[in-house]
Amino acid sequence: MQSNTALHFPVTAIEALRDKFNLSNWTAGDPCSDVNWIKCSGAKTNVESLLLTNSNLTGTIPSEFKNLKSIITIEMSNNPQLVGDLPDLSEAVSLVTFNVSFCGLGGQIPDLFKSGGLDVLHLQNNNFTGPIPLPLFQLPFLRNVNFRNNQLTTVPVSLNLLIRLKTMNLANNLISGILPDLPPGNKQPNSENRLELLTFSNNFFSGGIPESWEQLIYLKEIYLNNNNLTGPIPSYFGKLRTLLILDLRNNQFNGTVPESLAELPNLKTLLLDNNKFAEIPQSLLDRKAQGLNISFSNNPNIRITVDEQQEPPKSKSGAPIGIIAGVAAVVIIGIGLGLAAFIYVRRRKSKSNLEEQVKPEDMPKSAQSFTFKEVKTITSNFKTSIGKGGFGDVYYGKLPDGKEVAVKVRSSNSSQGADEFLNEVRLLSRLHHRNLVCLVGYCLEAQQQILIYVYMPKGTLHDHLYPKGASSTKKSASSKKVGGSKHELLSWKKRVDIVMNAARGLEYLHKDCKPPVIHRDVKTTRSKQQLRQKVSSTKAEMLTCSSATTSSSRFPRRVCEWSLGHWLPSPQLLEKSGADRRSSSISNSTSVTAIEALRDKFNLSNWTAGDPCSNVKWIKCSGAKTNVELLLLTNSNLTGTIPSEFKNLKSIITIEMSNNPKLIGPLPDLTDSKIVTFNVSFCALGGQIPDLKRSGGLEVLHLQNNNFAGPIPLTLFEPGYLRDVNFRNNQLTTMPVSLNLLIRLKTMNLENNLISGILPDLPPGYKQGESENRLELLTFSNNFFSGGIPESWEQLIYLKEIYLNTNNLTGPIPSYFGKLKALLILELRNNQFNGTVPESLAELPNLKTLLLDNNKFAEIPQSLLDRKAQGLNISFSNNPNISITVDEQQEPPKSKSGAPIGIIAGVAAVVIIGIGLGLAAFIYVRRRKSKPNLEEQVKPEDMPKSAQSFTFKEVKTITSNFKTSIGKGGFGDVYYGKLPDGKEVAVKVRASNSSQGADEFLNEVRLLSRLHHRNLVCLVGYCLEAQQQILIYVYMPKGTLHDHLYPKGASSTKKSASSKKIGGSKHELLSWKKRVDIVMNAARGLEYLHKDCKPPVIHRDVKSENILLTHELQAKLADLGISRQAPELDVDKQHVNTGIITMIKGTFGYLDPEYEMHPGCFVFY
């Protein structure tokens, strides 16, 4: 009875498939007998393979599918009318390959945890939504994952269990959050199970590149372009020796590009455009001559750095002293003349350089600007010099309010330039700590660069340690005192206090700033006041914590830009010595055969009994040993050039020599061969691509990731059998204008070359035969193509994916694109396209992705935007003046109701009048209340300059007209929004009946625009317009601590300010370790407010609802509206100067219990 049931289940499943999709039937009652879409093992109960690719399946997958418990392979790709959810395959424990790509399936991805042997999972080009389930990535055999072109929203933060993972593609989704941890290379078993390809492009990933990626030692290609990633490139990338391609374009990366990248032996492509990098080493640019394709456009103010630490080699010669002295004299005279000329030229140029390199619009709004006339008044026309530093002279001054200041004026021969000036202003205007010197403002006028600080009357620590200047001939920047203040002898206690204060300042820069800041010039000539040490002159650099290590290979070389005497004792020990390269010279006799030449040249395994085809794995033959048909030399560590005897392999059919990065030189002459498959990708071959005209049966030609240059020969595209062409990541320059003879062409990839000219004509679809020989994929991105899209492309009726992004293409999108019914992806970003986006695109049934950003389109139809509700991923940012058009030919729907028109009209009139009266009364009352409350109490001029102001129209755009409410607090409603650059924000709109008023609003803006700490929520800006008070913060995706402690709101009736998550994120159960980490983060934020701010700040409403959590569950204090500034602690007297009297503020349940027993005023001393 049990066996009958087992027999019944598989038959029922395949019968349901047959009937549902009208598939071919079988005879003699055995499904495994004579149909080509089923493969079985043994009895008909053991259905192992379903082969239904390109089978025109329509509708949903039947529920009986779950009964295929012994299934191993499911191939159902390229069925665009196949819709609905994925079937339940939790019992398919033997499933190895699951491919349903290029269909119309949707919903969430199911849990396949029991399918423990799953090896290949292809779900690309569907409509899957929501998070990727964690159990899916706990399958240890998973090797090839492709979820590209869906609408997935999150990915688990750890994928360490995927120890056999080889490729992962998550491109073109909606995934936010941090990049996941991945399985380290040392835990992956063999070459077939090593992670080589990561594609995370076109998502919303944020944060930096994880430290754990240092262990991905086998990675070859990394695509992180088009995300919201920040921070620097980790210096450990210089250890990823197999890396070929690194694409980081269109993010927010910053800092210095690591010089260690120049030492990667196999790096072919490095794309850094549209970021915020500050520096790039010259050594990387020098790699262009060796074939590196590198680009870094649109990184404002980026500069090229040269390693200046190399010392000239010392002479060991025994030359006579006279010769040496003579040579030295000539050299000194030459240096003197050269130096004089250099100073003369530099002074001639310096005036123009100051204004050219730093412009007023580069300066942060938060820093106060002074005119040169004001600076002269402040310093009494530069009357009193109080010192001199590396930047220039320092003068004593007084502001109109009597506040003392130190004014640093950059000298024309200063070693510090525009970058240091701009960096100092940007950092000190953003950072705030009692142990950092305070910047008052700057002057950028009259060919001057001037910095104005709060005056430090006690000078520098150096002045007190060396009061007579014994160890330094240079007068420190504050050495001359105003008022005759003497340098006092420092007790040990004072010295320890000073060191501790300086350490707190450095700790703030290193640990509490986001991103961290490395000072890079800590020495005793940094100022202090009242013997409270303040770190100053921040010749600083923005780095992530990963860069702040002591490992030489992970420290940017710019870190050595310190003052002499304050460097590490032996900085030369930090230099990475280049590995010796062994070179071998093996002479080859021209009398040996081709395969013997290969064996000897590359030291390959030898054969026995005189027959090369007998027992070696890298050769496959047909018949005699002269008929070598296959060469299988992938990942064989081939070094050097391909021997000339290669041309004697006349009967060769397949050449697989990919992934040999030390294989160099030109391609061999194969004009007389019978070759069908030729794959030499990921090598270092170069020169021009040869003429393969006589290789008439060539089908697969993979030359990607080499150094091929020059034109693509016309004769190469004359063979009629060529199907798969991949020339990606080379330096090719031109291509033929007509490829019409390639009637079997299926895919062509020319991405990341230097190809200019017009787009080529391609073989029309009606001339292409069966489905295996139809053009489906075109990738021409990242070249220099110009002109428009050819008219002949109207005939490319089978095209599914078109990538033309990042070229110089112009003109409109042809209207015939609406006829390309198979089209799934159209990627046109970063060109010069213009005109109206055709409305016919909205009628494409299979279109999943349409990317139009950074063009010059004038209009886009509303009908296309309406397709977003059906899953279309569409973006069109940075098209100046683009407008949305609506089809005006549509008639309003006619009423089908049978109600008399008179009754409807009468009821409508009453309702409209009632609404009108109520609305008028509401507006009148609101205006009476709102004007005195909002406009009289808070004026635009009251707002700090350092805070960014938004218009109400901009706020409506950011929130999509206040579409998504994510919570409600004491201030008012909170809405989810996105800035134009894609950054997520939370927008708090003050309610008319809010218990918090104008004072709290102004207090919040003033404080959060002045304070900076990684455990304080970040204020993006505010809106004070249209009778509104609106605060805009960085969005905290994990909500509040309260949400996680009380996930069902059991203890609170008030919805917290971030309780509703975007994308359906759930509140996770917090472990004790997470809880402790959150408490520590909140405590650090409070410590900063209480101890490190000047004056200190008292929050006055610390509670779980005011502790927000990032994706990584890092806590940030929020809601400083009712906070107060406390009196300053007197350093000498060790008590506060005055008391403050305040009403107790806060939330009941979090207040001191004494207040409930004795309510009233409290006095603090």
C-alpha cells in the first residue's frame, strides 16, 4: 500500500504539469518512456529532471509540484508567462539545480532549507520581493546564486556557511543595509568551490566594505557600483592577489585610494567614477601603461599623490674627496639656481592658485566667513604676531564682542596647500569636543587663506616643556604671549592631566566620529588653554576603522605625512618589499610537435608510452595523437607566451586556457584550424586580435579580461557560426559598422573598452533560426559610442537585455522599442539621450528594468510610472527639467449606477457645502493659532547657518507627498522619505497640538547642527515654511529600542517614532550581548553630551523610545528638543560656576522617583 502511494505522487505531479501546460504526452503509461521534458532514474516514480526551458508555459505552477521528492534538476527558464509563487520544495531533499530565470514568478522566495544538496539557484529576471530568507543561505553546497533583476529588499548579514560559494549576483534589486559577511577563502575546499565573482550593483547597500572581506582571497571580480556605500577602500584590498575587476562607481566612497592596489599583479579594471575620493596615488596611474583600465572622473577636488618618502641611495664608492667635493659644489649651485627659479615661479603662481584651487562654494555652510577687511580690523592690521607654524604666521586678535582669537595667515611658501586649508575648515566646522580647538571662521578673499581660532592664552605644551626653545629653532604657533604670561613649570599631575585630555580628543576623532578621523601630526606644538590640552591643526584624513591599523600593508602611505621627530622610529620598516620574480628561460626546439612544445614550455604533466592522448588530463584526442581536439588548461598557472608551434594544431576544436593571469603575448595564429570554442579569458594576452576568417565553425570566442588593443577586425565577424562573443575589459578601440552576417549570434559583450564610433547594425531576428541562435543580450556599456540607436535595431525582435550605459550616445529612444516584446532590461544611464521617453515602452509585457538616469530627457509618460505598481524597476534621476506627461485622450469613466442623477447631485451638493464650511472654520482657527506660534517665535534668521534648510516643496518631494507614515511621537507624525541622492531619511512634522513648541524645535536644530558623535542621531536639515516646523534626520531602519523590548506594544499605547518599518523588517529578539552593546552605545552618547561638549548638554528625556537603532543595531540618542545646556565646570575650583533652576522634564516612569513624591522645582549646583 505504501509503495502504491509512492508511485502515485510523482505521476500525479507530472500529469498535473502535462495537463496544466499542455505538454507532450507519453505512451504505454510510462512518463519516462518517450517524452523529452522528463528524465528519470529507474522506475517512473524517480523523476530526476524536468527540462522545460523555452516551453511557453503559461499560468501558475500546479500545487502537485511538491510531490516530486526525488527531483534533482529543474530547468524552467525563459517562460515569461509563468507567474505566481514558487512551489513548495521543502521535501525535495535531492534538489541540486533549480533554474526558473526569465519568468514572471513573484512573491517571496521560499525556505529551501531541507534541500541540503542545492548547488545552482537561478531566480534572476522575475518579480520576487521581500527579504532573502536566512535558511536559504545555510545550504552548504550552494555554489552559484543569481537573483539579479528582482525586487528583493534585504539579505542576511552573514553568509559564512556558504563554504562552496563560487558566484553571487544580486544586481538590480532594492536591497538595503550593510554588505554581508562572506565565507573566508581558507575555509573553501578546492578550486571549483572558491568565491570568484560578487555582483551587488544597482541596489541600496550602505555603510562600508566589511573587514571580513579581507579573507576573500580568491575573488576575481567585484561589482559594487550604483549603491550608497561610504568610507574608504580598505587597504587590505592590496592582498586580494587574484583580483581582476573592481567597480565602485556611483557611490559615496571617500578618502585615499590605497596605493596597495598598484601591487595587484592581475588587476585589469579599476572604476572609481562619481565618488568623493580625495587622493589617488601616481603609482596606480602608472599601471595604465601596463594595461590597467582605470577611471576616476567626478571625484571633486581629487588630487594625485606621489610617494615622497623614498631616499636616494647612498654612495658606496671610494671616489677621492676632491671629486666628491667638486661634484657636490656643482650640485649645490645647481640646486640653488633651481630653487631660486622654483620660488620665483611658485610665487608668481601662488596668488592664482589660492583662488583657483579653493572656491567660496567649496566651503561648508556651517563655517563662518570673514572678509579680509574684517580680519584686518580683528588683528589691528596684523599688529601682534604670536607665533609661526607650517601654515604661516599667527596673529593675536579680538572680535567685536571682545572674544580673543588667534588668526593664522597662510604664507606664500607654505608647505600646506589648498587641500589642507579646505580639510581643516570642513572638519573643525563639523566636529565638536571640549578637547579639540574651536574654529571661529575663515577668510578666503584678496588672495588670502586665513583661519581664525579661539585664542589659547597658555600657548602649546611644547612651550612649557622647552621654555627656552632648547630643542627647536622654530617658534611655535603661540609662543609669544599677549599680556606677558609666563610658562609655568608643569607638575607630574598637570602633565598627566594634559596627556589624558589630548588622548580624549584623539579618542573622539578615532572612535566617536563617523567616519573616523586620523590626525596624522600629533606633537607638542598643539595649543592648550588653562592647561586643558586641546588637539589642533588637524591635518586629518577620513578613514574607516579598518585603515587605522598598525599593519604596514593596511596603512595608507599618506599616514607618513607627520612632523620629523614624531614619526615611527623606522618608517622604512613599514614599506612592503617587492617579491622577487623568478624568470625561467626554457629553450624550445622547433622540431618537436605542438603539444610537446606546450608541455615543455609550461611544465605540464608528461605522458607515457609515447602517446600524448593516453593518460594526461589536459589533452583530448580523436584517433591518432596527431588529432588533438581539446586543450583543457584552465587555471593551470601558465607563464610566458604561447609557443609558435601552436599553429600546427590543425584539428583542434576546443581551446580552454582561461584564468592564467601570467600568460602574456599575442594570440597564436589559428587561421587554418577547425576551432569551435576558443576561451583565453582572464589572462594577460595583448596586441591586436588576429584574423580568424578561415575558422569558419567558430561558435564561442571569449577574450574578456586581457590587454587586447586596437580595432576588432572585420573578418572576425564574417564566420556564420559565431554565437557567443565576449571581449569585455580590454582596450579595443573600433569595431565594424555592420555585423549582419552573424545570423547565429546570441550574446555580445563589449563592455569596458575604448570603442568609439556609431553602434553597429546587427543581424535581424527574422534571419535567425531556432531559439538557440537568436540575439538576446547586448552589452556595450562603458565605452565611447556616439550617435543614436540605429534604425536597423527595430528587427532585433528577440532581444531581452540591452546595456548601453556610460557612453556618449545622443538622440531619443526610438519609438519602435515598443515592438521589442521580449525586452526585459533597458539600461541607458549616463549618456546624452534626449526627447520624450516613448509611451510604447509601457506596453512591453516583459519589461522589468528601465534605467534612464543622467541623460537629458524632457518628458516621461505617466503610463510608464504606473507600471511600477506591476513591478517595473524604473529610475530617471538627473534629467534636468524632465516632466511627466499624461495621455489627455482618456475619457473619464462613465457612471454605471442606476441611481437618479438628481438625487446624486443633491447629496453631492450638501456634502460639498458641509466640507467647505468645516474646512473654512478649520483653516481660520489654524491660522489664528499657527501664525503667532510658528512665525513669531521662530524666524529663519534664528536658525543656525550650519543647518541645511529645505523648502516645503522639497519636503513633499522627499516624502512622496507624506505618503508613508512610520510612527508618531510627542513632536508629531514621522514619515519615511528619500533624498534625491537616494539617502533614506525620517521626516518629523510638528503637529498643531504638539506638547513641544518653538523652543524645542529651535533647540533641537541648534544642538544637532553643532554636535557630532557616532552615537547621536544625525540631523540632515529642517523646514520652516508654509507654517510648518519640520525636522529631517537620517533614517534608522531598526526603529527604536522600545520596539524591540516591547515588539507588540504591550506596555505602551503610543506608537514609537520609527515603529513601522519600510520593506516589512521585523523586530528581532535582542540577545544579552546586543542589549549590553546598545546600552554601552547610549552611554557613550550621554558621556559625550555630559563631559565632552562645551558647555555640557543634559538630555532630560532618556528612554527606550528615544534610542534609535541602525541596521547593525548601533544605538543613537535622539530627541534633544527639551535638553538644556549645563553650566561649565571650573577647572581650578572643581565646581560649577552657577546653579540652574529648572522644572523637571521628561517622561513619567523614567523620572527620578523623588520627583513623584516631591513635585516642583529642582535646583542643581
